Amino acid sequence: MSDSQASASKPGLSRVLGLWSLVIYGIVLVQPTAPMSPFGVVSVKAEGHVVTTLLIAMVAMLFTAIAYGRMAAAYPSAGSAYVYVGRELHPALGYVTGWSMLFDYVMNPLICVIICSKLAGNYLPQVPYPAWAVFFALVFTGLNLRGVKASARTNALIAAGLVLALVLFLGAALRYLAGQPLDAAALTRPFYDPATFTWAKISSATALAVLTYIGFDAISTLSEEVENPRRNVLLATVIVCLFTGVFGALQVYLAQLVWPDWSSYPDVDTAFVHVAGRAGGAWLFAVLNFALLVANAGSGMGAQLGASRLLYGMGRDDAIPRGFFGALHPRTHVPGNNVILIGAIALVGAFTISYGFGAELLNFGALIGFMGVNLASRVRYVWRAERKTATSLVPPLLGFLICAYLWASLSPHALVVGAVWLASGVAYGAWKTQGFKKPIEFKEVE
């Protein structure tokens, strides 16, 4: 058999996803209600300027989306930040990026346990928060240990339910505001309030608002299943970021008009559902509370499974101790040790840190990954591309600089905790590879 015949007969992924299929996938992944969960903590940190922080974060994510699209064109089968960085810059930097992104994975189920516990407490306030935290940590862990996976149809139904809840909120908010005396100052205050605006507060809050966009980068993992991936992955990633930013800004803008006093939320972590209650009454409070509870439960379980799979891939390749992290349950084929470990971290974290601080720690890892992809894209299209254009050179540079600024704008405590995580990973990697002289590779696991 000739090489061409062997290649033709070799099974592979079918390129069946068009541009808009990819866009819909990205929107479902990021979730149309993404700005609602961090709304309260961002509002307090920015002293009311949630819209402004969301739009600034969108600019950083748009530049980063372009970088992801270009790197997906260069490495259509990779689809991960640490591979892009490891191949374009240096394997050691790829390792650091992978370890940082792992922090993102670990923190996601933690903050989902926290907010799910708060949302459930809105229905049954007589049940104390610690009991809810234990309940959700056990549910996430138990379901993942059984290998339960949500089908594409279930994800689509959840997304449709979230869109419906969002439409109900938008309608109720517009109806509520129609009866309020709003002058020009009130309408522009969500963007700029001269009484409270400071660039330091906006920068710090924007670093937190990046949480709204987390997940868009997963679009690049579908490169091998996309028609014309060089064009469509980049366009889809940019469109998803743009949609999330603009549509999210509309949500929080109306929310700020409905509840302009950012210092008076009954509960900061679930502030948006209280805004919904003011706009539409008890029924909308209950509906939106349930929608966000389902959304965060699904996100938390998915993130816990994703983190356990990433740890399994690292353990399988002996990047971390294989005996513990590289083990699979013989019946469920689930990396049970890792699932339990992530669940334990989520439970301990739910008792020791706040939702806002957990979100900052998540963004610590995510922003390092975004910086790495921007830098890798810049290096590739400055040093290796035969044809250099401004559109190839400028966006990754701006994306890197803005992401670096936002990363540096995280709270000092978040930077210290993140640095400890990073240092521990670098120290272990250096020991494992004899100063990074031996190759070390992370692999995604399906």
C-alpha cells in the first residue's frame, strides 16, 4: 500500500463544523449568563463600574482571541496554551504555562461550590452554608466518580434554559426602568461615575471581570473538526468574545440601572439574583436563581472532571507522580484519585476563601496562559512567518501587554498565593527534568 493510500485509509476526525456551528459551541461553552455570577464582587471592587470593566476585559480577550486563532492555524491538532508556548518559545515555558492553567482548572470547581451553596441558600436559608458546601462538593465528586457525562443535547437544553431566563430578566428590567425617572447622569453613571472612578479600582476589578470570558479558548481544541480552520477558528473565537462582551455589558448595564447602589446588595456573591428580584419580583428571583444554580453546577462538575483529566495526563506522562495521578478506576475508567483530590480542594476552599478571591486565583492562571499564547503568536509571526503584516504583529503584542497589566492588577494576596503555586510547580518540574534538561510534556485527555 502506498503512503498516500495509507494516509487516506487512516481514520481521523471529520471536518463538519462550519463557522456558525463553532460560534454556537463557543457561546454555549462560555454561557450567555456568564457576567451574572461575578457581577456583585466586580461591582463592589469597581465601585459600580461593572460595564466599564467588562468592556476593557473584552478588548484584552479580543486580542487574545486573535492570537489563539492564529496559533490554531499553525498547530491545528494542538489546541492548548502550553503546547503553543512550549513549541514556539521553550519547553520549560510551556511547562510553566501548563502548570498555571492547571490552577485555573482547580479553582473553577472551588468557586462553583461556593456560589452554588449561596444560591441554594436563597431557597432554604435555614440550611447553613457549610452544609450546602459539603453537599455540593460531594455531589460534584460523586457524579464524576461514576463517570457521568452530560450529553450534547442536555447541554443544549441547559443553554436554551439560560437564554430564556436571560430574556425574562431583560424584559423585566426594561419594564421596571420604564417607570423610573432616569436622567442623563443616571444613564451614564454605570460607565463613569466621577464620585467613585479611579483607574486603580477599575484595573483591579477588570482583572476579576476576565472571569466572564473564561472558556472561549476551548474553541481552538476543535481545529481538526472545522471546515477551513485557518479562517473559521480565528473568526469564531473573536465573534464569541465580542458577543460575550457586548451582550454581557447590556446585562450588567441594565442591572446597574435597576440597582444603582452597589454598596447595598443583600449578598455580594448572589447580587444579580437580588437585582432580578427588584426588577421582576419574587418569581424572577426564583427563576434566575435556579438558572444560575444549574449553570454553575454544570460548570463546576465539568471543571472538576477537566482538572482530573489534566492531572491524569500529566501523571500518565510521569510529569507528576504516576502511581497516584496516572491511575484509572478499572470499571469506570475515571481518574478517581484526581477527582477526589479536586473535590477535597474545592471543599476546603469553600470554607477558607471567598468567591471573589477564588475567582482572582482562577484568573491568575488563566491570564498567564493568555499572555503565553499572545507571546507565542508574536514570536511565530515576527520571527518565523515569511510574510509579516501589521495585523499579525500588533494584536498579539497588545494582547500580551494588556493581559500582563491585568495580571499585575490582581490583589496582592492573589499574586502571593498564585506565586506560591507557580513556584511549587517550577521547583518540581526543575527537579523532575534535572533543570528542564529532559523533555516534559503535558497531554490533554479526551
